[in-house]
Amino acid sequence: MLDESIVSALTNLDLFSAFGNGALTVDEFHCEFVQSYKDFLKSINGIKWENIRLEKGGDITAYLTIKNLDGDWNAYVNAAKAEIVPSVVGKILSAQFSEEALKIISDNVKYDIVDIAMSMIYQQHIRSEFHERLFVIYKSGHVPCGWHGKPNKGHLLYY
């Protein structure tokens, strides 16, 4: 059901290849490296990060609802979960995190990947700079894990 280019882009991510390994050079936007694994886990599991992601995802759904373009939303979410998430879970499991970290990281990465897929699906209607940036960070082998600043005047944190 999903466009093959979206499935391919998200299932072929080299997840965790640069996880915790220093600075990411991105010319398009500012983002900040979290210096320790402990700080990474604290940030990725924080309420501020959860709220930012919910708000940015809500921006897409609100726009689509107002424009009456959201009729296939649930079908696309289910397709993303079926066609993309199993590959992502395999990569998460192969990274061999502790049991506690595994749940936190897995829940966050799966959520992000589905949201990125939805952003890609609806990009002809609404552009989500936030989700594009998440994708760039994941593509680099890092993991987005937080937000520094106010919702519309801040930047992503990654590990």
C-alpha cells in the first residue's frame, strides 16, 4: 500500500551506525550532540521530547483534517507498521541494548519512523521540516533524542 520509495528509504536506514559517535555535520539546520549515553536515555525518555513530537505530528494531522485529506490516515499508519516497523525492530534488537534501554529506544524509534513515513506520504500537502530533520539524523546513523529551546525556536538533540 505504501509507495516503495518510502518503504525503501526507511527500511534501508543504517540505524545506530554512528550512535553515540560524535558530531554530525548538517548544513541545512542546527542540531546538538548529547554528550553521554546517560543523558541520551534521560532526554529520549523525557516529557519535553514526547510533547514536541506529539505537537509536530499534530501539526500534520490538524492540517489534513482541516483540508479534509485525512481519510486514509489510519490505513497508512497500519501499512507503515506492517511494511516498515518489522525491519526497524530487527535493527534495534541487533544493536543489543540493555533491557531497560531497549524498551525506551524501541518505542521512540518506532514512533519516529512511522511519523516520518506519514510525513513523506503527505508531503505534497504539508511539509514537515521537523520530520525531514529527524530523517536526516536517522540517515546519518544517529538517533534524535530531544529538543533544546521552545517548540518553534529550538533545535534537535541527537546521540
